[in-house]
Amino acid sequence: MSNTPSAADAQGQRFAAQQAADAWKRARVGDRVTYVFSATQGPTPGEADAARTLVGRLSLEVVSVQQPWVYVRVSFIDAAGKPLTQTRLSQELVVPVRSDVTRPVDVPRPGQMTTERPSFSGRNWEATRYVSDQRPVDGPLRTRVYANDSALLYLTRGLLEASTESAGFRTPGRLTLSLHEFQAGSAEASAAAPSLERPLGPGAFYDRRVDMPPTQEVLRVCFTAERGFVLRSEGPVAPGSDPCSDFSQAEPEALEELVMNLPWEALVSGEWPPGAAREGAQGTFTVGERNVPTRTEQRTEDVEGTRHIFSETYASDPWAPGLAGAPYEARFQSLDSLTERIGEGGERESAGGSRLVQWGPWLGGQPVSSQ
């Protein structure tokens, strides 16, 4: 049973959000939440393709507390507790989250609100459902259910259930997620901070050199997280500046939204490396003393009457040791891309490109650099 919330209910939601934020200060090693998820895409109307489905469990667990940093491990497993076979979900990720804030972060939960008392993980919850229907403008139908008392589920701001249904696209798709279990850690437990060998993003950065003849610049992408929100900033590298020292203009995204969308991305992206790169030429991408085995896709197209060659180089294994310290986002992009124009005499001339030139943790550790 549900009803439309009053102004007092809306005030209660703001209190719940603050409650979840404050709970990060009391984080304990062993705090954990686990969800079951299902992602489905297809079949395409009028086509012979079959629907594809990916199911599993998503867990977030505190593995170390070094105030103000709380280190969270994100993992994806199947019902038997084994890692999923999809490349994008096959490895555990580390997310350091600040328990305080360096700037105000207020991201309203979108949608129409109704209150309800659902049952998850063996107990009843006072909760609020948010429904945002963007289907009239070819957007998704998005539903989220959050516990009003979010302290027990602070790692995901009280999330109990979520679903996103795509609309306006040729191939339908749906992602669902619901709370399976939660666990409180121990005040006596302690552990050293884990290395940021495989960061989701926060605590790490990467630089790409972008060539657009006759200009060239290096763009830096930085990540941090504060009280359940991930902050991402991107911009030109200022000479002599410290990596990732300013997140004042960074766009925040709720941590639970970021991690729950990873299974959907894994499903729709398919196998790795992407597309024709799976059968592309083998090679090695080198930055500093790091070497990464690669596959390169190359294609030729006519652009306004001039022949162009497009090359995209990807890591054969995005979890290769040579990419240790790279944020998740950087691993699943091209490491090197190049566009060349072919002149009348067959000579090649660069028409632009980009290359990963530096990455690593800014929260301790040393970055990998081509310098």
C-alpha cells in the first residue's frame, strides 16, 4: 500500500539522506550490502535475435577505515559465489570514499514520490518510491526505492530496490536490482588500506594527449568520492599542478547509481575487445616501463572525397598488470587512436588522435607516466 507523501515526508527524506551521509563517519570494517541484479536486452522487434540476460550479485563491503577515508570493495559474483565471466565484471574494484565533504553535494532524487512498507532481507522497511517516467520523450522508466532509515544501508544511501526500463530504442532493455542481505561490521576489526591496483575511479586519475593538428593538449580526468557520491572532473593539465587537487566544479553521481549500471554496460557492450578489434593485429602498448598486450582495429573510409585510415588500439586484457592503477573508465577505452589522411601520392598525414599517457593513484602511490 502506498500514498503520496506530505511536506513532512519530504523533510523526512532530506533527513534520511543526511543520516546516510553521517553514517560514513561511523563506518566499520565488515559493513556490507549485497544486491541481486538482472539485466536483459532484446529481442529486437522484427529480428531473429534472442534476448540476452545477465544475472548475479553485487556487493559493497568496507575493507579498511583510515579516517577520513573509508575503503569499499565492489564485487560481482554469480549465485554460487564465483566471479562473473564478463570481462567488465570479473575483477573486484576498490573505492576510497571520504567520510567528510570538501564541498556541498546535494543531488535530489528525481521522480514522483510515494511512501510504502516493502519487505527486503527478512524485514519490513519504511520506504519511499521514486518514479521518473521519461518514455514520452524516448527516455527510460526509472524506479528507485529508498529506506527512510538509511543508516544500515549507508553504503548505497538506503537503496532497497531499483529498475530502469529503456524506451524509444529499437532494442528493448531492462535492469532490475533488489536488496539481498546486509551486514554490520565490527568496531574491533581493522585492516590496512588496500592498494589502488584496480580502482573504480576515486583516488585515481588518467591523462590523455589529444592531437588536433596543429594543436596538442593533455586532458586529465580525476575521480574522488565523498559520503556516497563520486566526483569526476576533466580538463587541461595545468603545468606544475598537483594531480586532482580541485573538485569544486566536478559533477557528482551517486555511488549506487554508478555501480548498478556496470552490469547493464557489460551486457550491451558484449565481448572484449570490442567489435573488429577482437580479431585485429596484436601489438604492445608501452608507457614508461609498462607494457600492455593489445589488439588494433583498422578501417578505411572516404571522408569528403579523401581516403582516411582510422586505427583504434585496445588492451587485449583490460586487467593486465601493465594497467595497474588505471581507473575502470580508462581500461575500457582505446589506449591509442589515430586518424590519417591518404594523399594523392599515397603518403599519410595525421588528422588527429589521442593516447593514454599517464595514470595511477593520486591518493598515495606513484602514477605511471610516459614522461
